[in-house]
Amino acid sequence: MATLGMIGLGRMGGNMAERLRRGGHTVIGYDRSPDHRDVDSLEALVEALPSPKVVWVMVPAGQPTYDTVDALAKLLSPGDVIVDGGNSRYTDDQRHAADLEPTGIGFVDAGVSGGVWGLERGYALMVGGSDEHVATVQPFFDVLKPEGDSGFVHAGPVGAGHFAKMVHNGIEYGLMQSYAEGWELMEATPLITDVPAVIASWQQGTVIASWLLDLMVLALKSDPHLEELKGYAEDSGEGRWTIQAAIDHAVPLPAITASLFARFASRQDDSPSMKMVAALRNQFGGHAVTKDSTQKGADAPGADVAPPAV
């Protein structure tokens, strides 16, 4: 087994570190919070790793990732590898790799899907980088991915992993919007007397059965009419980037584009379908939800808790 450095031990990074440890690897973690970290500095983390050193970065995309990669570039040596497992834009990956190339430090971008359920179910991994650098990280990918032959792909050179994850998230936007609109339509008619039961009936034997549908059923079990939620859903960036890439390549994406615009609409007026999108995001990723303060019990403790373990 091998040793990996993990920077960022939040909701995703912490669970990924735990899955790697359960799989027999050693993980040395650093986080801004002293309650979660194993070492007190990046310098101490790098010093504790054997060579070739692999450091997995799980911090917010943009400037936090840039600052972390820049700091590691001063501490690592030729042959070491940095993995960006956050939701960075693929063009940022290409800039990181270009900046690191003169130092001999490798760079791998890993799009990670699995949310708060990944600790038990495994994480789908979409990876970009050279064959050599991906091979260095492969022992960790093998433990993080779900059991079986699927759930991992070396999608191409640097940037390909996060490009694939970007498209994945764009599709996710469209799927959630379709489920949410179907739920809203059934809620609007007196003809359907048990909407949650209808949705649960779709879990077996239908072409729209999916993990998202399973999570939809879970959300409705605790709040059948989603009365405790406000119809407000954020977008984390990948949907916008997907649409921009579609424009760059002249590829029409009407469904994904419409789903992003629907999220924008959710911020103007309370939208029933957006309650379902918010509920699904909370179910699969533990994303924060906005409570509807007009509903009884909306401020009750525990309403924003993460999904139950399976």
C-alpha cells in the first residue's frame, strides 16, 4: 500500500481520506481546521510523504486551488504529482500543468462524483493527465472508485478529467430539472392522490430509473410536499462552463441550458420544481438548503442535516 497527502478534509475530502484508509493506504491530511488535520502545515505534509510524493488537493476551485498548487510547486520535487480533485475548470488545469512542467512536477486533474455517499459506494473518477502521472496515482484511484470494472476512466490529457466532469454535471442539471418538473405537474393535479408513491413505483422496471430517482424518493419520504424547503437552487459553476464550451464548439445544448436558466429563475420567485432540485442536491451531496420560514417547523433543529447513511 502507499501514502498520499490530502489537502482539504471537508465533506468530500474527509470521506475520501477515510475510504483510502479503509482500503489500506496511509493518508496524511492537512486542513485549515486544526480539528481535522494530521499535520500543521503544507511543509510538514510534504516532509512526511515518501517519494514519489502524491498530494491530492480538495479545496474550492479558483484562487484557493491556484494558491495551493503554487505553494506545493515550491515544496515538491521532480517526479512528484499533484492531483486536483476539486471542481476546477479544465482550462485552469491546463495552466497548472504548463506552470509545473519546468519543475518536473506532474499534474493530474480528477473529476470526482459521489457526494456524501461516496465513502460507502465509491467515487466515480474522470481523470486527465499523462500515462506516467496517472499510473503514479493509480493505486489511490483503485481504492476510491466503486467496486467492479466501471467508475474510473483516464479520459485524456490534462484537462480531460474536469471537462468530462463538467459535462457530467451539465447532464445532472438536466436530469434533476426533468424529475422536478414531472413532480410539480403531478402535485398540481387532484387526479394523482399519492405523488411520492407514483415516483417510488418508477424505481424498478422503468427507463427513467436512476440513483437520482432513488434520492428523490428519499427526499419525499421526509417531506412529501417539500413544504420545509424554499424553491431556491444555486449553481456551482459547471453548468455555466458546460454551456460556454458548447458555444465554443457550436454544439446545441437546449435541455442543459434551460435547466441552468431555471435555477436562475428560482432566485426571483419561489418555484415548486426548484424545491425538488434543492432537495436532490441536499440528498446526493449534502448541499445546503434554504428553509421556507413561512412553514411551521421550518426553524426546527436538524432540518438541514445530511442524508442518512446507507
